Amino acid sequence: MKIKIDDEELNIIVVKKRIKNIYFRFDENNNLVVSAPSSVNDKYIIDLIKKNYDSIKRMYSKVNKRKENDSKFSYLGINYVVIYNANVKTPIIEGEYITFKNEKAKDKFLDSECKRVFSERINYLKPYISYVPEFKLRIRKMKTRWGVCNRKDNIITLNSELIKKDVNLIDYVIIHEMCHFKEGNHSSRFWNEVSKYYPNYKLARKRLRSE
């Protein structure tokens, strides 16, 4: 059995189970998988697919959009196409492609790189700003901020999404947060302080907003 969506002919795979209802989903190969009770015949399934064609088409569009987003991978300012290969033990970067064993391996790689890269940049930049105390680095995903400086507890938190940006932008955010140890707000004194260590901070801010 097949179904045609936007001029693309897709296979229909029927899986009979001990269930009461019928469910539709698309697998990784774009097959329409129909889970159905063992008592239901193929004609009933085809009729149901035709009846729910618009909903299935929308589902297919969402699946493809999600796959397209999943295939995009930004790392240190470079965009890669993601490939999954179960035989790969460690991530491999070749040209515009980056290969992971699976989704879990990709997430593990990003976590590891956040800790490594952010720590390396902090260790490089910190000696240039004499008043910065010893502080703890925390990393988490944030929706509205690239970094946060907690002066009371000597903690700088960096957005894990920063690992997607190039090193110059990572440096800007780190310098920005370290300067907060001297100036707690965003006054002109604060920006004057930032400009001492990152003269092109206005361009960096613009890039972080637009990219």
C-alpha cells in the first residue's frame, strides 16, 4: 500500500497490535506506519487514511520540518550537516558534515565542548582583568540571556547555546560578565569597562541579536 503526498509516493506499513484504536506516525524512512487492531482489515485502513488525509499531510510536513532542523548543527560559528552512523565511536568532522553515533552522542559532545571551550576561554581572558575574583562557572540553556554574573556568590553562568557561536562572540560574553564584577549594571561606566577589553562590543551585541 502507498500514499501520495505532494507528488511523493510513500509506503504504508500496517502493524497489527492488541490495541483498540488506530494510530498514524511517520518513521525515519518517511513510511506511514499505521498501528491498528488485529481485527481491522486493509480496506478500512485505506478508507480511514483517505478520510484523514489532510491531517496526515500536516503531520508529514511537521516531521520533515523537524528533520530539517535536526540536520542543522552549528558549532563554534560553523554550520554542519548532521549524519548519524551507529558504527562511529567518536564524532567525526569532515568538511561540511559532522557524524555522530546517535542523538545521545551529539548531546554528550555539546555538553563536553561547552565545558572545555568556555573554561579555556575564561582561563585565557581572566588574567587580563585584574579585579575578577575566583568564580565558579555554570552552564545551562537560557532563553533570553547569553550570560549571568552573580557577584554575591561569585558565579558566572553561560548559555549552552553559546557553543554555536564563534570564539570571538564567546569571548565577548565572558568579558561582559566578568566586567559585571566591577559594575553591576549597564551604565556608561560598565560599557567603558567592557570597551577596554573588547573594543568592538557593539558589533558583537548586534551579531548576537541577529544571528
